[in-house]
Amino acid sequence: MRRREFLVALGAASLAGLPALGRAAQHGPIRIGYFGPLTGTFSQTGKDMTDGFTLFWEEVGYKVAGREVKVSVQDSDPEPSGALTKVRLLVEQEKVHTVAGGLLAATGYAIAPYLEQNRIPTVYPVMAPDDITQRKPVRWIVRTSFTSSQATHPLGDYAYRQMGLRRMATISMDYAFGWESNGGFQRVFEDLGGKVVQRIWTPLNAQDYAPYLAALKKDVDGVYACHTGGLSPRFVKAWSDAGLKGRIPLVGVGTLTDENILKAMGDEAVGVITSLIYSAALDSAANKKFAASYEKRYNRTTSLYSAEGYTGARFYYEALKAVNGNVEDKEKFLAALRKVEIGDDARGPLRMDDLGNPIQNVYIRKVERVGGQLQNAVIHTYPTVSQFWTYNRGEYLKLPAYDRNNPPCKFCE
């Protein structure tokens, strides 16, 4: 009996000495589901965000805390219904532990109830719907990108204070990201004393922007625009063709000239001023390292979306390290995601607020031709920008969310 008791005790002690190994062997790989549009109008955007995400995991050998990581990628329709179908497939059929991805802000809102109901720890590396981390925070979602208005609050400040613009028109995509980014710009611009005297909304399937541009008021001293994906080069080309380039300053959210579509543009884009959380031209050691790695692997320059994908994967890595790979404990894993702080990201320093959104730099960029190539040269930096800008958080959240009609166009003529 004594010999048997000794052997049992010895075995128990041996297992206790190897908790991480035992857990890894018992649970198998960490399964991450990733979805994005790899075909259609937004295919280049989807490819960039996916390649940035997978690049990080390649660099760490698809391992963290002694466990293998498996990433399941699904080509997803950017529209809400198609995206929800792919999320359900990842969760219910592929049995992933966590989900990341998505592009359009409307999709971010649409899939949130399913993620909340099923308690799926989720990362939004790209999707920017404001209220996911504001008036209706979703506990199971951590956003590593930015809110739609977080990038444009500073642009409203820059347009008024630095560019001296006073009367402006806006022309934006007619959906959540367009409304919210437009709202952020308009609110700050008007709070400083400027006036938005005209608002134009364009459909996501717009093929010809000439009629919309023809309707612009002639006496504005600047125009704000929000377009993304394949719509951006179409809009900027139409702007130039209409004879507006050089006559009226054009500013916009950074997706208007993001690097993934800037390479397909010509001189029509030179001089456009945008605001965003990233530029491939950022002069930092972290960005240079990321850019070199990405360009070597994929033979193309980085973009907002590749940087966002890479950052999202890094958030996972840091959180999984903090919980010793125990992704099965959903509560601890979610808490770890919300505590990640990165000082050397390619985008600049990042730290999460208590609602699950990063406090980060926003850059004002100007398209310039350098060495024969177009780039978004950084001309001004707004450091440590909160999703609430400089407004009092409590007062901000009492106001209605930015949407198609808010802020109201009180100066529209």
C-alpha cells in the first residue's frame, strides 16, 4: 500500500509541475475565426486586413503560451446579413474560441447581438461603429481600430484652426460609417465657429459621382468627403474631372486616400488632406519594421487595413500570454484583451479605455508625390485621442449618436 500511495503521489506531483503542458495537450489548438471581404468591391481592403492579421501569426510561428494557434479565414460579404452568416458558421460549425474581422460599420452593429448572446470574445480590428463602445457598449467586443468619429473630430479642428475654412459642404457614403465620421467632423468644426452649409449622401453602389459634384454649392471654401474601398479612387477622379481640384480644398477621413487604393490613383489625389490613425509614411522604428516585413512577404506597401489586422493579432497574442493560453476561460480572456497596452505599435502607442476602445494618435496626412510614388505624408499629429475627443464624456453620452440627421444641418441653405 505504501508503495502504491507513493507512486500515486509522485504522479500527481509530476502533473502539478506541468500545468501549461497538461492544459495544452488537453485542449488542443486555440481556434480563431477571421472574416472579411476577399471578393467584390472591397476585396483589396479585405485582403490587406487578412494579410496583416496572418502575418503576425506567421512571425510567431502560430504559437502562444505553448499552444498552437489555428486561424480559420472566411470570405464574407461586407453587408450585415452575409457577415452574420459567416460568423455563425465559424462559431457553430468550426467551433472557434474567438472571432475577429469585419469591415463595414453597419456589420459591426448587426453581429453584436449574436456575439453578446453567445458570449463570444470578439475583436473588431477594423469595424468602427461608434456606439459599440459608447452608448450601447457590447461587453464581449473589444475594438482595436477606432470609432468612426474618433478619426474625424481632429480633422474638424484642423480644418478650422489650421486651414482657416469656414463654410463647407460634406459628401459622404450613405451608411453608418459615413454618417458617424461626417458627424464627428461637423460637430467639432461647427463648435469652433464653422458652418456646414450643405450635406450630400451617396449610395454604396455609386458608379458616377458627377451628378453629386455638380450639385455642390459654388460659394463653399472647402469640402469634406467620406468614401472607402473601390469607391474612393472613383470619387477622387470625378472630383478632378469636375475641375474642382485646385479650386476648393478637399479634406476627408483617411479611407479616402488609404494606401491600398492610393497606388491606383494619379495626380488627381495630390494635395488631398485626410485624418487617420495610421500612415504608411510614419517615420517610426515600429512602422519601418512592420512595413519591411509586410512588403517582403506580400510585395506591396502597407495600408490602414494591414496595420489594423496586424495590431488585432498582436492584441490576441498579448492577451493569450497574460492568461497562459487559457482561452477556454472566457471571462479571464476577455478581461485580458481589455487590458492590453502596446507602446511600440506601427500606428503609435495604444491603450484601451474602460469601454473597449483605444486611446491613440490621429494623424493629419497630405497626399504628396515622393520619389515618384504617392504617399500620405504626416503633416500634423494629435496625440492620445480619446473616442470622446476633448468633450466631457458624461455630457457626450447624453447626446444622440451621430447618424444621418445628427448633428442637424442647422446651417444648410
